[in-house]
Amino acid sequence: MSDRHIHMAGQVVERHITRAGQGGGRDVYEYALLRVVPRVERGECVNAGVLVYCRARGYLGARTHLDEPRLLALDPAGDVAGVLAALGAVEAVCGGGTAAGQAAGDDAGRRFRWLIAPRSTVVQPGPVHTGLTTDPVAETERLLDLLVR
């Protein structure tokens, strides 16, 4: 299905809407980057991971990769061990089970919403984006390679 919209600039654009069963086997997923902000007052950050949630597949996953030299370039006194522990905790919450702690009883969607909630810590989630995928696990790896490594 296609809708036509006229933007204020007078341009006509087409917006394609995918309805259930029309995605060619692809499902909607949401993702957010994990950012390390070593010195909040400076506003500089290093992308260190990605969270991916696909409701249709019941998938919630995180993959992380910390570029330690880049982090230390922004803050030579940066707590690398603390950042790695925080990133590991995010992966544990995504995995669920006993490693997720108190979040273990929550469904994947609720854990994702909790992980993407804004916070003023060194490891912060970025804005949420969406896409379509046939394989959310592979998409998690692709996004990690594209946006973090």
C-alpha cells in the first residue's frame, strides 16, 4: 500500500506501508546504540554496542565491542573495567534467565524498554530506530559491524 503526502515544501513523497503478512518474510525490529560517555560535560561519546528487539520473533539481543584506545583518548582516566562490566550487564539482561537478575521475570519487550530508558550514566542508550529483517540475530551482528566496530 502506498500513501502520498505533501510536505510543507510542496514536495510529493510516497510512503510505503508494510502490513502484517506483506513483508516478504521480514519482521519489524527496533534497535538502539549503546554509547559510552566518559565525561558527560564534554558530550563526547564512543559507540560500544547495539540492542536489537524483534517482537514478532521474541528476540532481544545485545552485542558489544569497546574500542579501549578510543575511550582512553576521550578520557585518559576512563574506567575501562567499569564500562566493560556495564556492557556485560546489558548483554546479561538481554539474555534473560538468572543472569538478568530482577529483570529475569520480564518479557523481552519490557527488558528492551528498560534498557533504552534515558539515563545519565557513563553507558547510555541512543535513540531507537526501526528496520525490517528476516534474521534478527544476523541483523544484530550487521549493526555492530556497521555502527560500532
